[in-house]
Amino acid sequence: MKKSIVLAVLAAGCLFAFTPAFAAPKTDVYIGITSVGDKHLPAIGMPQFKAETESQDAANLVHDVLRADLLFARYFDVKEDGPEFNAKKLSLTMTGWAKAKASYLLAGDISYADPYYTIKIYVYDLSTRTPVFSKAFKGTKSSLRRLSHIASDQITSALTGKRGIADTKIAFSNNATKHKEIYMVDYDGENLQKLTNDRSIALLPRWSKDGRIFYTTYKYRNPDIFAIDLKAGKIAPVVIRGGLSLIGGVSPDGKALVFTSTGGSNPSIYIYNLENHTKQRITNKASVDGSPSYSPDGKYITFVSNRAGNPQIYVMELATGQTRALTKNFNWSDTPQWSPTGEWIVFSGREEPYHPMDIFLVDLTGTQLRRLTTDAGSNEDPTWSPDGRFIAFTTTRNGKRQLYLMDMDGSAPHLLADLPGDSFTPHWSF
């Protein structure tokens, strides 16, 4: 069993391979549990944004991105059939949108002074006729989409008190260049960026809260752990030439990594301290232990082990080493990831031999097990959105392995981005 799991990991890595540039598709909006037009959702009226003639295309882009973000978040309905925004006749404008049964009015004004656009966003509560959000954003043409995402998240926070996820990204591996490299893409499938040029096998990107991405690469002909510093634009080795080093996750405080290593007699789980560069082995069984990830509070890890037979999901308390199984009857389990809320662990698995892999949830007692995918290819590598409401994963339901998103209950599955090659091991930023 030990040999088969390690070989499976290595074989999967060898299949990863990315072309130079991808064209990401136009953003669509997918609705799951709560649909657009639901009478229980407060509606935001969104007239077309005002702009000088040379800025109208930019105004349309900002409007459309904001609209898509707000619909995807599913805290609001969005209405566009209402009066134009007129700041000089604000009272009449608000009355018109109130008659259209909107709860809020979201207006925008875009101006341009080479090379910067200034985006002014206003939100009014139509029940009190008072402004509840007013902010200006400034940037070049290339930053308009990101500024729109930032504005969307700030509006969501102002109106609901909850964080938005529009300004988050997903890192993943892909093999379209015939070498497996690490890429990242916005949560809506836009703005694809190639991060590595290792010309080897790069896999398992894992975000830290400070924005770095740790990953495993065969760049030096050994599975080592490297770090991508996006702010500095640098890539540097972290754990090298110590046998197999498969990154599992980064601690919530950013001070440690948990990973799988063959430094001992069997593949086991280790913690690497990023401050003093020491390595500690935390499992030492006559079994294969792997795919570790941290709990949101950093006090526990979840991992996979075949210590009782077939690979099952386990939880360990780091302070005591106390370990318990959450699953017992799976033929195969892999890649568990703790939800940001701490309530659930998502993982891929199969209940019968030779069946395709599917995505499941298990609670911390091990008594609640929920299947999220079925009869739709092989589904693997689940990762949570930072608000715990969505899950990204890979699937072969369309033939090749693609990135998909779904609600945390398995509803509204949809393609994230139509990319060349096969995509693997996504991880959502914080």
C-alpha cells in the first residue's frame, strides 16, 4: 500500500504539464440555493454608470464586473430596469428605484486623466434615503477589473457585515506547456497569470495569509518545497533535497508548513518551522500518512492514512498527538481540507473499488457524511472559498480535467475557466 500511494502521487505529478497564454472566458453568473429574483433578497438598483465619452467602455466594464460579483455573492438581487442616475435630481431618482422595488441604489461615475481612471461608487439606502457607501478608486486600465472586485467586497461588507470573496484568487497546476507549472486566476475565471517557469513538475500550490504561495516542484530533480513571493516577484527554495516533500498546508499564523516526507521509514507527516528552519515528525506509524492541512485555529490537522487498511480521513490534535478517524468505510480517501468555519472537512473519495472519485463533506464527529458530486466524472482536489460558502475542485466530467466551482452543498456546479490542458490541485486564497 505504501508503494502504491507514493507511486500514485508521483504519477499524478508526471501527468501535470501549461501554454504561454490563456484566454479566459467572459464571466457568467451561476445561482444555486437562492435564485435571482428571490423575494427574500434585498434588491440593488444598478443604472448604467456615468462617464465621459472616452471613459464609457471603462464604466461599462466596472458596472458589469460589479453586477456579476454581487449576483455571485447571492446576498442581493440586482435590478437594472429603472431611471438613470441623476445626482441633481437625487430624490426623484431614488423614488423611481423604490417604485421598482429596489432596497438600495448603486451608482457609479467614471472619469479619466491619462493614465488613471477615477471610479466613484455611491450606494443609497432607499428606505431611509441616506448614503451608506461612498468611495473613490483610482487606477490604470489594467487595474479596472481588480478595483471593481475590491469595490464589490467593500459594498458587501458595508451592507451585510460579511466579507466578500470577489478579490480572491485560485492557484492551481496545469500541464498545457507539456511541463507542469503553477498559475493563478481570479475567482471568476478571469485574469489568468502564469507564476512559474520550472519546466518540470510543479504541483500543490498552497496559499499563506500573507499572500505567498508554497508549492512542491521537481525543479532540482527532487520533490522540494519552494515559495512564490507575489509582492517581491521572487521564487525561493524552502525545503530541499530531503527526500519526498509534498506540501500540505500553511499554518494560520504563517509560521509553519505541514507536509508529507519520506525522511523516515514510511511517508509521514512533518511540520517545518519557517522561523528557525527546523523539521519535526508528527506521525510515526507503519503506514502511509499524507495530504495534511491545518484547522482554522492551527491547533489540529486533518490528514489521510492507511493505518487501518484503506486510506481514511483522520484528525490530530497537535498539542497532544491524539488522533481519531473520521471515516472508516471508504475504499480510498484523499486531499482533506478544513472549512474556514471549522465545522466541516471536504475531501475526495470513493466508497467502492474502481468507482470514480467524488467530493464529500464530513463533520468533526464523523457522524455526518454528505456526498456533493455523483455520476459526473472523477472529482478531486476540493478547496474552500475563504468565506466557506463555495468549493473549487477538479473534474473530468467534460473529458479533460477542468476547474469547477460549486456551492458548499454541491449545488450550482459550473466551469471556472475553459483552459488548455488539464488542471490540478487548486487552492483558494485567503
